[in-house]
Amino acid sequence: MQVKDCTFLITGAASGLGAATAERLVAAGGNVVLCDMNNSVTEHAERLGDCAAACIADITSAEQMQQAIDEAVRMGGAGGLSGVIHCAGVVSVAKLVDRNGNPADLESYAKTININLVGTFNVMRLAAAAMAKNTPNESGERGVIINTASIAAFDGQVGQCAYSASKAGVVGMSLPAARELSRHAIRVIAIAPGVFETPMMSEIPDEAAQALAAAVPFPKRLGKPDEFAQLAEQIITNPMLNGEVIRLDGGIRMQ
Ligand SMILES: NC(=O)c1ccc[n+]([C@@H]2O[C@H](COP(=O)([O-])OP(=O)(O)OC[C@H]3O[C@@H](n4cnc5c(N)ncnc54)[C@H](O)[C@@H]3O)[C@@H](O)[C@H]2O)c1
């Protein structure tokens, strides 16, 4: 799959990893639909120019995501939608039992699972149905789905039951989805980022951020959003990458 002249839908594109991916794909000659529930996605798309359009949608909504996919298919013209880079997600922290002995809130657990896991399934199913209608390109491919997991899927820390479970679910879906969609010539890969410098991480105190950076074997720093985007571009263009979860973390293993 090439980026140039192909059309991609990017969720979570108002911020962080999704926004960086949109910039990189446009720079490589692609067309992008930037999807986010945050209205600022519109300004971001405008800044990227004619190759970008915005779509305000909640990834957990079947109707809103269908509209976003339809918009991307329209933008793709004869080539249709070539790929989805699904970055929208939320982080949450809650202990099973807090310092006063109260159990964790069940609704907030379910909310994290709904956005990060059910939302990913929603995006995947609608994107796959649209891309299955594509005419295969010269290398026989119809499309590629890139999901965003987290190293918390493997090395979850205290307070991350909901977040880790949601991302472990994203990891768990990669292989069965790739196997199923192989008959449509659609690849499925997940990226499991370590700690990246994005608005999501800006809420952690400076000291904690420095400790995290120091815990990375090499390079001893947080990841840059464009390094995520770089991997997304490589996944799009390398047809042998499929059914895999790729850690992008400088070698960090959370304690
Ligand atoms: N930043 C990190 O260190 C890190 C590490 C591992 C995994 N991740 C994952 O990467 C993804 C992107 O994270 P980020 O750091 O860029 O975060 P971010 O907060 O900068 O961006 C996330 C975007 O998702 C959007 N979003 C949230 N819920 C949505 C919904 N229901 N519908 C539509 N849009 C929604 C937000 O509006 C926001 O623009 C997330 O899935 C996150 O869990 C991030």
C-alpha cells in the first residue's frame, strides 16, 4: 500500500499521535480525513490544506463513525478508503480499592472499556466493510487497519486495571481480525506505544515524566508523536506486516 494519492481515516486526529500521523501522511502525498470528537480537529484539517478534511465523530457511535467512513470513501473516489489509523482513546487511573477502602467506580471502568475497546471494534468493523469493497491495488491489497494499543496491555501498573484491560483487548483482536480479513486482502496491525509526549501525558507531573524518561533504556526520553507516525507510515507501505502488535517504546518495561 502506498501513501501517495491514497486516502486514510485517522481517529483521534485532533491531538497527539493522531494529529502527528495526519501531518506525516499529508506530507507523504496522502489524503486524510481527520476524525475526532473534539471540534478543534476542524482547524487542524484546515491547516493541512486541500488534502485534509475533518469529521467530528465519537468512535463509540455506530452512526457517527459510519458517517466518518462514508466521508473518507467519498474523498478516496475510485480508490476508496485505503486505510485507518485508529488513535482515539482515553487514559484512566483508579485503584480497585482506594485509600479509604472504597471499591472502584464500576461506571468509569465500563467507560474506559467502551471507548478504548468497543470503540476500536466499531472503527474496525465499519472500516473493514468499506475497504472490502475496494478494487485490489497492483500488489493485491485492499486496505490496512492500524490500531493503537499500549505497553500497558503487557506491563500494566497499579491503577491501570481498566486501561490495561482495554488495551489488552485491542492486542487480542489483532490476530483474529487479521486472519479473518486476509480473505479481503486487508491487513491489521496494532502499535503498542511506550510513553509519548502528547497532551494525554501532559497531565503527569514533571518529576514523574522525568522518571519515566530515565526508565527508558535508549533513547532516555519520551517518544515523539512523529515517531509513532513514522511507524504508521512504514506499516502502511510494508505488505508483510500483518497480525502483529509492535511495541514502540525504546525498550522500556514498566514495573
Ligand atoms: N501518549 C502516550 O504516551 C500513549 C502511550 C500508549 C498508548 N497511547 C494511546 O495512543 C492513543 C492516542 O493517544 P494520545 O497520547 O495521542 O492522546 P491525546 O489525548 O493527545 O489524543 C487522543 C484524542 O482522542 C480523542 N478521543 C477520545 N475519545 C474519543 C471518542 N470517544 N471519539 C472520538 N475521539 C475521541 C480526543 O479528543 C483526543 O483528540 C490513545 O489510544 C492512547 O491510549 C498513548
